[in-house]
Amino acid sequence: MAAYFIVAYDVSDPETFARYNPGSMHLILRTLDKHGGTILSVGQDAAWLADQRERTIVMEFPSVAAARAWEDDPEFLPARRLREASTTNRFEVMVEGLSPPNG
């Protein structure tokens, strides 16, 4: 079943963040592909109903396990550390998609 990984944050250190995005984008995309992930949406103007964040990213994976494997992949870890060091007010959630009922 498809799963979605939603990440939102505020950039607190633009110089370090630039090493993450766009600086690590090749690594990010390569490791996403390795785990069957794809970026569905990247937005700076997301319509939050509460607790507004500066940036919101929605990714799709084959499963929550695949999303977790990507987030924990040692190859991705340097990029993840840049994201964590340069952002605040992070919101991260992995959720399974809905399977339509049979019939």
C-alpha cells in the first residue's frame, strides 16, 4: 500500500540549508529512487490551517517501511543532518494511503 511522508519546517540557517537544497538534491533524488520514493509536492505557500510552516514537502513511497528505510539510509544521512541542522519547527509524519473497499 502506498505511503506518504510529509515534512514541513522553517529554514533557520539559509547558508547551511543551501547545502541541503539545492546542494544535496542529487543525493536526495538518488536515495529516494533507491527506496521507491518520489516527490509529489514541494511548496512554500502551503495552506496550513494552524501552525504555519515555511516549506512543506510531500513524498510517496511503496510503504511506510520504505519511507522509514529512506529516512534512515546511511547514504542519505549527511543530507538529513543538513536538513535537521538548518531548520526549526519541524513536522514529519509517515502515513499509509487508503485502500479502496472491495466491491
